[in-house]
Amino acid sequence: MKIARIETFLAPPRWMFVRVETDEGVVGWGEPVVEGRAEPVRAAVEVLTEYLIGQDPMRIEDHWQVMTKGGFYRGGPVLSSAVSGLDQALWDIKGKHYGVPVYQLLGGPVRERIRAYAWIGGDEPEEIRDALTAQIEAGFTAVKMNGCGRMTPVATRAEIRAAVRRAETAREVLGDDRDFGLDFHGRVSPANARRLLPLLAEAAPLFVEEPVLSEHMDIVPDLVNASPIPIALGERLYSRREFIAPLRAGVAVLQPDISHAGGISELRRIAALAEPHGAQLAPHCPLGPVALAASLQIAFTTPNFLIQEQSIGIHYNQGAELLDYVADPEPFRFTAGQLSRTDRPGLGIEVDEAAVRAADRRGHAWRNPVWRHADGSLAEW
């Protein structure tokens, strides 16, 4: 069996899919994308296609090594995301060829169900309250929300109090038996993070995500030592090597993204690296159905898995939804906020190819917003 054809498809709201077809008719799907930079990733996939056409799709590890290390210049989100999607598609092909789910090829399942969380939006306390209530009624036992909006580098008391009130509102609505994660989204400066984390402890978030930008990794040990709240990060890290420093700093929850950090092949290694450090895996995935399906394959076979992000209903999804691109939504049916294990081969989903091709004809050019402070200077989004 040889790889015969590779195609990419831009799919609203902000995703890209890759279709890898073999000369025996077996098709695998992946999701290579950097949100807001889909076009450069598409070009990177085209370059990697030059190598993959005519190759044996079963040699996944060898292809991963060549795609990531075969060029003099390596790494970065664009190349890593291109590799990630192609890696997912190759695992999908291998599972379909043998008629088994990918998790069986990774050592078999360690759990029957996967706990997931839902995103909520809203800037005002009543909006947050209503959004939380809706997710409770939908059966979710955990949610995630942005911890703040735009925040000045040295925040006013009002900004700090507003962030604390968001967390207090979440805890009040959820009670003690449900969880919420707070995403600082890199919007919080190191100085503000030092102020906020102790004040948020009483609300007991499941974790605080990206308390500072990844380039401030040198202060993460101080934040870990100063706060009882578990610290989570990793969506903007692209290889297992980049996770060594946060693990040594005591980060409790790693959040690599299966469409950015090297695909299924690398995520399983990141999970294994985290385990002896006592860290949990909570894969980042505000993306489409292929990325979520691939993430679930890792979750089912990872002992130190904590919780799964998923994007159904997320505020970014305008013009299309995750379920629009699958022929059967059953693998993504939630019961009490959990997804059940299935025995479907490959990644476990059937992509609606007609819907994907129609979406590509519409295309998209999604870009993240550009925020500014009151004085006109650039603010972190």
C-alpha cells in the first residue's frame, strides 16, 4: 500500500482538514491548522506531500522523524501543525487497515468514558450565571471560561476584583461537586498573575490555564510555589522538549494540542513524559471533529488523563459547527458530560466528505481579534 493523494480543505469557522488516500482506497483524515494562520499550514502540508507521495503509510514513526527532522530548519507552530494533521491521518489509515481503533494500536484502553468540559462565554455576572446554568442542564460536570478580558499590565483594583468576581460567580452556581477551569489566555502579566492567583484560591478552580505567556516560563516556578491552584499550560508548546521546563517547575496539568504538537505520535510521548512527574494530561482542542476524535484516542489509552476540551457551542464557532462535518454524530454524544468509548476503526468517526468539500468552496480567512489598551498600545488577546 502506498500514499497516492493528499488534499487539504479550509472549513469554516476556522479549521482545515487533510485527506490522505492510498492506492488501495483507504482514506485517512487529519486536522492540521494554526487558528488564524491556516494558509501557511496548507503550504507546509503541500511541501511535506512531496515526500509522502509514494510512501508506505504504515511507517508512521519513520515519516514523523523525516517530517520533523529531515529539514535543516525545524519546529515552530506552522510546520508542527502540518505534521500533526498528517500524523493523525496516517494513524487513521493504519487503524482502518487493521479494522481497529487507534487506541488499540497504542496499547489498548485504560478507561471506558472520557470526561469533557464545555466552554462558556459572557462578560457580566448574569451572563456567566446563565451560561453556567445552561451547561449544568446539558449534563456537564465541568466548564471552562476566560478568567478576564483585556487587562492592563499593572491592573487596577477594579480589574482584579472583576476577575475574582467571575470565579466566585462560577463557584456559586456550580457548587462544590462540579468544576471550572479559568483560562488567563496569556492576557495576564507576570505581576498581575502574582496578585490574582492567591485571591482566586477560595473559589478552587480545577486549574488556571496559561497564567502567563509561554515566553515567561522562567517565572512559572514562582507561580506554582505561590498558589495552591493547579497550574495548566501547553497549547503554545510544540514538542515534548518544550514541556520539560514546565514539568520541572511543577505544572500540574499539561495541555498539548493534537493539531499543533506533533499529532498522535508526539502527544502520547508528552503524556508519558508527564506521568513520572505526577502531571495530568488535558488535551487542548477548541477545534473540529477530526482533532477531537484524535484527542480521544490518546485519552482512552493514557493513564494520567484528566479531562478533554471540546468545541461544540464554543463562541468561536460562527457559521459552522463541529457536528456539521461528520456523517454520524454518535461518537460525540455526551452522557452526563462524558464521551463513551467506541470500537469504530481508525479515529472512530466518518467524515462527511461532501460537506467538507462544499465548505472548502466557501473557505475562510479567520483571524483572531487585535486588542488595544485605552492608550492605543497592543493588548494580548
